[in-house]
Amino acid sequence: MAEDIFDAVSVGAGPRGSACALSAAAAGANVALIERGKYPGAKNVQGAVLYAKNLADIVPDFWKDPECPLERVITEQRYVITSGREDWMNVSFRGGHWKNPPNCFTIIRSRFDQWFAKKAQEKGAQLFSEVTISDVIRPNGVVRGVKTSEGEDLNAHCVVACDGVNSLIAQKLGVIDEWRMDEVAMGVKEVLALPKEKIEDRFSLDSTEGVTIELFGSITQGMVGYAFVYTNKDTLSVGVGAKLSELRKKMIKPYDLLDFVKTHPLVSRLIAGAKPVEYSGHLIPEGGFHSMPPLYGDGFLISGDAAQMVNPTHREGSNLAMTSGRLAGETVVESKKKNDFSRNALRLYEEKIKSTYIWSDLWDHRDVESNIEKDTSILEVYPRLLCETMYHHFTVDGRPKKGHKKETIMMFLKERGLLKMLQDAWRLRGAVG
């Protein structure tokens, strides 16, 4: 292994790393895919929702592959706005046409990542598992591979950092330092076993359909974040995430927050009788556009979570990861053709990123969370006001409906005021776009 000279070393065999390795290897590049776990996915954590379009750009019609370990095709997505422990408002959309072509699936990362890495291997990528990177090889400031904790060198013309939010590669390159506590969130999740028939009955699904439920408002105890319940074949994924800065400020432990979510009346009914089979926690990049490090340099590229490529407003991460990984792989191929892996040649990667939805979405949502953090009371005030609005709308008490409407309007004006509501709407305009 030490004697090989690769066109690229893709560090991390998650969706972005395998996307990079597969795209590059399919076009003839000599690629090494490095995984520190016993197998791809052994150490990876996600909700997990997988978006079809972005994977189909790499593996066309992947959902038709009988070996692809998909759980359920998502045909319904729900937003639940919570106020206190007894009131909530449910906004749901069911898209029947999401079955063909599919929009997204739920997956179990430990199974999916192995399948995806295998696809990269089938195109010629070389997978090395249980390999820990200790440093980058950087003579004269130009990256020429990586050093392993086992004492071996992997020489390469380009190193692609696909190793997650706490990217060792990016840190060794000096392009990131320790993230601030307001630039990352802590997500905790449990996988709960529940018979397939009960899931389908409880969530009104057929044998292949799935539903995602995201909960906002009081369920995160006034912190920037959200909770979720995702349906798998015979398990449920239940989790919650909040910024580290918020958890520290409120002195709330992540697993206590998860227990709070699981005992919410809505969630507790959905998971009743389910048995815990897995617990995990991980950091989620939340800094977005303002925290993005340099994406390229002499002999290296930074991709996915390592580059803060997550859109928390739409809870999207895997799609940005796969797209950025694919573009990194394409850039490696172009550099190989030119025999040029300099900073100037690898600039193409950033140009590719800027031409996609990744750059546009991160820019459009760059200030949403910071705006909310300026006045986190809106996370509880507006859910309460919306629930009160529904209360007035549906209550029958013998009075004219115009009296209910007037009370609703006065309630908003008294609680928030017209000017304050206009200011809130302006600050949060990106949250619904």
C-alpha cells in the first residue's frame, strides 16, 4: 500500500467519500477510499434520510438494485409545531407521485454505507478499512498524500477530506480549527424496534411507504433545533438536535433532551411498545455559509460536513454530501487529464460547487439560525400563538365567529405587536424559502 501512488485518496467512506471515489474511479482515476471503522458505516451516524436525485446522479436507478439496503420510500412528510406538552399543530403533505420516481428514503447507515462503498469498489476504487489517518504528507506546502497511524504512507496527487465535521485532514491542513459551540449542534438518536405491521398500522402506511415527522417549538425547550421520528422497515429512528451553545447555556444534557422528546404525548404514543436497539450521538455542522473553510488548495479538496455543507433549515445533509463528493471526484478526473493537481487546477471544484444548489441554498439560508438566536423566544411564542389560533378557530361556544377572529388578532397584537411581528417576519424570511 505504501508504494502505490494514487490519483486521489478519499478519506472517509461515508456518502461523500464513496461518491468521490466512485465518480473518480468510474472515469479511470486510481483512487483509495479510506475508512477508520471496521467497515464503512461502522462509525457513521445520521437520522437518516437519503435523497434519491443526488444518489441517482452517481448510481442511476439505484432503488432498483435488489442489494441496495433501503428501508422505506418516504411518501409523507409532517411538520409538528408544539406548544407546551398538550398542544400541537400538524402540517402534513402526502405526495403519491413520490413513489416513482422516489424523492427520498429512510436508511440505516451501517448497511447503506457498505453498499455504497462496494459500488465504488466495483468501479475500481481500493477500499482500506480500519485505517486511521494521523497526518498529511505536505512537502513544500503541497499535499502529496496521508500518513497512517500504522506507520505507512499513502502517496497521492490529491487528498479529499470527506472525514466529517471534526475533519482531521482539514485540521492538519490548517483550514479549520476547533469549531465554536455555535457552529455545531449535538444530535442524539435511538433506533427502536417495532414490528413492521405495527409501524404500518400506527402511521397508516403500506408495506413500502414511509413517513418523516419533524417537531419544532417547545419540544426543544426553547433551543434552536428540532426533534424527529422516521419510519424504517421494522424500527423507528427517534432523535433530537440542538446547538452546543444552547445546550451549554441551558445546562441540558443531550440524552435528557431525548428523554424529554420521547415522553411527549405525541411521540410516546407513536413509539409505545418499541424496544431500544441502538443509541448514538454525533456533532452536526451548523455554521453554514459563514463557516465554510477554503474548499481547495495545492493537492487537496474539502467536502461535505468538513466544509460545513449542511442546510439545517431543510434538514438536508446527505444530498449536499453526495453532490460535493461527486464534484470532487469529477475535479480529480479533470486534474488527472491535465496532470495538474495544483491549487489553480483544483479551483475547478469550487467553481462546480458554486454552479449547484449547494452554494445557492447555503447562501440563501446563511443567517436564519443567527437571526433566531437573537431572540429565541420566538421558538415558543409563535407555536403557542398558532395553537391558540387553532383553538379559537375550532371552538364552538355559541358566539359569532367574528368574535373569535377578533380575539385572535388582538392576541397577536398584544403578545407581539405589529412592528415586532414585521421584524420577526423579515428576520425569518429565509426559514420558509
